[in-house]
Amino acid sequence: MLARAATIATLVSYALALGLSDQCTRALSGIATSPDAAACLSPSSLVSVFLGSSNTSVVDPINGWLTSLCSSPACSNDTLAAIVTNATTGCAMELSALGFNAAESGAKEQITVAVQTYYPTLRKVICLKDGDTNCVTQTLKNLESIIGPLSVDNVIQVVGKGFNFSAIPENMTCTNCIKEAYNVIKQDFPMLDDPETTQAIQGQCSADFTDGKTPAGISQSATTNTEVKQDSGSVAFTSSSLMSASALVVISGIFAALL
Ligand SMILES: *[C@@H]1O[C@H](CO)[C@@H](O)[C@H](O)[C@H]1NC(C)=O
Ligand SMILES: *[C@@H]1O[C@H](CO)[C@@H](O)[C@H](O)[C@H]1NC(C)=O
Ligand SMILES: *[C@@H]1O[C@H](CO)[C@@H](O)[C@H](O)[C@H]1NC(C)=O
Ligand SMILES: *[C@@H]1O[C@H](CO)[C@@H](O)[C@H](O)[C@H]1NC(C)=O
Ligand SMILES: *[C@@H]1O[C@H](CO)[C@@H](O)[C@H](O)[C@H]1NC(C)=O
């Protein structure tokens, strides 16, 4: 009980440090405590990202979250629409600071359709596996071998120094994982496949990088089922959904800070 209180206190202090408005914090907490969103986004398993010090790598916690996310059912379109509505309404102030006017007519609908359109592809990409290793995890570990541990402290330092991403060696940008991610995106969005892009990629990697074949050892770990709407009246708020709420606030804050 004490440990749980301490956890929540830690997470809330992160959220406060990020300076999100009360209204936005409440909206994001509401999203994470919503049984529909928690069931498909698994935010509670992200909590451990914030329990380590700012000096420890976030790759293992992210790996744990992806494992849980990929074995959970996909979010339904209704849930995605509810998430967009709640987030754009509650965080309108934060969004307008980023130059986005949520009150403008049709803006919310546009975001909703965009999220609903890209979400299935994004889920497939982040749930790819190479053997037993999640592809995101593998790629982040490769990156760590160049820039050091992906801890909050280190990333801020590296980004501050203006890291040269084109200095990343080819054997890390042309992996089987990245090839299959490219295949998945191209299958879902064929219009992105123009000859110029293909040529540039072939120049960076090799001609067979764009042949559309799934490399040996690559598999998809996302479950294919979509969540079934829960009867919200019967769901109690558990400690894990409270922790999810805090975690989601923190994550959103980090994304907001990076934008
Ligand atoms: C959105 O907000 C409504 C009203 O506060 C709430 O009932 C619902 O669970 C929320 N849904 C999501 C996905 O956040
Ligand atoms: C962070 O880790 C590095 C390398 O492990 C160490 O040299 C440094 O003292 C640590 N900093 C803090 C604040 O713990
Ligand atoms: C979800 O919404 C998107 C865009 O709004 C639509 O293209 C897609 O067919 C919908 N999926 C389902 C299962 O209804
Ligand atoms: C980044 O790295 C690439 C490859 O090593 C090099 O050609 C390029 O000049 C570098 N750019 C900057 C801004 O340092
Ligand atoms: C990439 O190549 C370098 C130098 O040949 C090697 O040290 C490194 O382990 C390779 N990385 C991967 C992910 O294959």
C-alpha cells in the first residue's frame, strides 16, 4: 500500500514538473482509467519507465510495455475517437501552444480519422519481432551501442549536442526489422511508394531492401482481435488503472515536450 502511494507520488511529481494544466492532467488520467483505453494500450506496464532514475535506460521497461501491448486486443475505432475527443478537449490549451486550434471546425474530426487510419499500421510496426526480440527493442539497443544508454539524462544531453543521425552505420539502418517495417507501411499506404523514395532507400541499403519480401526470422506479435466494448458501469478503479493514469500523463507530457 505504502509502495503504491509512493509510486503514484513519484509519477504525479513528474507530471507536475512537466507543467501540464489541471484540466489536461485530468483528461489524460480519465483516458488511462477508462477501461476501454487501458485494455488496448496497456499503460500500467509503462509505469516502470518512470520508476528508475533518470540515469537508467528506458529500453527494458519499453520492451515490457510492448510485450503487454502487442498481446492485448487492438483499440476499437470508438475507443480511439473517445481518446481524441477527451484529449483535444482537456488539453486544448497545451495544443494551442503548439499552434493547433482544437476548437476550429472539423479539426477534431480530422485528427480522429488520422488516428484511426494510422493506428493499425503503427501497431503492426511496433509489434514486429526478429526471432524472440521485439524490433523496437532491437533497434533501440543498436542505437544504445552508439550513443550510450537511452536514459532521460543521456538523451537530453545527446539531443542538446545535435547528434548527427546520418552517422548511424548502415548495419543498423538496414536491418531485417527496418526492412519489414518498410514493407508493412508500404502495404498499408501504397501511395507513399514513389520511385524517388525507393531509389534513396536502395542507395542507403541495397536493392533487395525494397523487394517486398519478409526477411527470414521476422514475425508479427500483435494479436488480431479488437477489444469488445466493456460495460463501464461494472468496472471498479483498481490501483493499476490509477497507476496507468499517472503513467499516461507522464508519457503525454514527454511527447508534448518533444514536439
Ligand atoms: C472520455 O470522457 C468521458 C467523460 O468524462 C468518459 O466517460 C470516458 O470514459 C472517456 N473515455 C476515454 C477513452 O477516455
Ligand atoms: C549516471 O551514470 C553515469 C554512467 O553510468 C555516471 O558516470 C554518472 O555519475 C551517473 N549520474 C548520476 C547523476 O547518477
Ligand atoms: C476505422 O476508421 C477508419 C477511418 O476513420 C476507417 O477507414 C476504418 O475502416 C475503420 N475501421 C473499422 C473496423 O471500422
Ligand atoms: C553527418 O554524418 C555524415 C556521415 O558520416 C556526414 O557525411 C555529414 O557531413 C555529417 N553532417 C554533419 C552536420 O556533421
Ligand atoms: C555493425 O558493424 C560494426 C562494425 O563492423 C559492428 O561493430 C557492430 O556490431 C554491427 N552492429 C550490428 C547491429 O550488426
